[in-house]
Amino acid sequence: MEIKLGEKIKELRKRDGRKQEDLANALGVTAQAVSRWESGGGCPDVSMIPAIANYFHITIDALFGYNNDRDTKIADYVKKCNKLLLNNDMTECIQLMKKGLEEFPSEPQLQMGLAQALHSKGIGEAEKPNSYLEEAAALYEELLEKNNSIIRSLVDTYALMGEYDRAEKKALEQPGVDMSREVLLASISNGKKEAQYRGEAVLSLLHEFRFAVDSAIARNEELANSKEGIEIALAVRHLYEIIFGGKGYGKFHSDLCMHDLCCLKIAVDIKSYDEALAFFDSAYEHYTKFSELKNPDCFAEEHYDAPLLSAVGKNSIPIIVCKAEYLENALSYFPEEVKTRIMNNPKYAGLFEK
């Protein structure tokens, strides 16, 4: 037990970014004593055990390696956080995650939840400097040392802050798409997970392709104001329909909702209002289907019937969540008379009651 306790103290100290001297000063012992505990050369006096557990904000059971209580509490925080994020309750989510981090300092799952809430909150704030984005960036930087997948959120945050050089520098440090995890896993032939990895690569690349095309169209003045832009976007949507077999999109209903809103904006700009209304209707349908999956456990048993994707189960492909606000914001593109028609349509009553 002595060796395990020393190892646990070392693990917790490093988790919280503390030095041996920090712990020693808090307990009123020497740094050499802490060093001996961690190396297995001795153990703290039993009277110190409660103080050590309190220092690391854990229970005595957790200090001795019984983590069930700690893990259960963290899982509860994460579940509540996910629900608040999905419901766009960013202020409450920030408060909840800060409370969680007071109890479990430097816990990555709670840091990630706080960073996401700060990021979302910061997008809607006009203040400069933007304190929400600055705090989110600091958290993403810390998390990046533990999880490289955070890079996209960090780059996006820097860009929102106007720190374009820092965003570009971070992006250029990353490997190209041909060296991505999904592509490399899909290249493993004859493995027992070959079909799964190939399907996941298709989904990941399709998601990123859609995002890249929509962004490129929106930022190209010629395409963003022409029928050609819509035709390109529709070609991408058709690719989704073929790959998914026209049904069973799962969480990718979010992709299609955002894609339809991109098409809607172009249709309004070229004054093709009937076409724009059709895109609004399609976006609403995908938004509704995605909203039905709001339970945080909803993607636990993902499955797709399409041949390319039949081996894919639960996957961690990041999805831009479609929100009611995005559809409501799309109304501002329309002339007042068309906007009124939409708002008076009983089909969309649930949207405007939110």
C-alpha cells in the first residue's frame, strides 16, 4: 500500500501542476519527505492523510486508489455540461464547470466543457479584448498538451480573437490530411476492423469536405451570389445522399442542416425566394431530426445501413451542432413579406416558441 500511495500522490501532484515543494509547504513537511513518499522510501503519517486528500480535492478512498466516487461525480458534471451545451445555456454551463474544477482541479473533461462553453459564449460577445475567448484559448492551450485533437478549437478561437498569425502558426504545425488518423487507419488492409476504419474515414473526410466547400463558397463573392454556388453545394449534398443511402444520417443531420442554410443564403441573395423557402424547410427537417437526438447518450449505438458505413458504430467525429438560433437568424436574410410567411406557417410554430 505504501508504494501505491506514493505513486498516487505523485500522479495527483502532476495532474494539478504542483511541485513537491508546494505540497510540502501546504503540509508543513520538507520537500525531501514528499520525494521519499513518491519514490516508495516511506509514507506519510496517518494523521496527514485527510490533509493530503483535501489538498488534492479528493476523498480519502480516492487517494488510496478507490476512484469510484470521484469518477461518478466527474461523469455527472460532464453529463450536465453536455445537456447545457446542447440547450445553449452557456452562462449556467460556465458556472457549473468552474464549480466542478474547484472540486477537481485540472480535470481534462471539465476543462474541455468549460472551454467549449466559454468559446460559445465569446462568439456572441462584441467586447474587445474578449475575456471569454481569451480564457477559452488558455484552456485549449493547456488541453493541447494532453490531447492534440483540441487543435481545431484552439485555431478557431485564435481566429475569432483576431490572432490570425497565431492561428496560422498552430495550423501549419499539424500534419496534412493524408497523414490523419482516419486515413492511416483506413490504409490497414485485412485487419479485423478494416471495414469500420474505412467507413469512419469516409465519414470524417465527407464532413470536412462539406465544411470546406461551404466555407469556400461563402467567402467567394462570385459563388456566394450565383446559381453556380448553389449547384456546387447541391452536388455535395447529393454525395451525402448517395453515401448514406438517403436515410439514417444520425448526427450528420446537423451537417445537412448547416449545408441547407448555406444554400438558403445564396438563394436569397439571387432573389430565388421559392428555392430559399425549400432550403429553409429542408434545414428545419434536419434540425428537428437532430434535436430528437439531444440525449447525451443518443449516439452510443450509432449504426448506418448504407453499404459503405455498415461497419461503423460509435465514432468521435466532431459535429457542428445545429441550433434553433441558426434557423432564426436565417430569417433575417428574407424580405419582410417572406419572413412573415415563414413565421405564420404552423409547421414552424415549435421553432419560434423556443
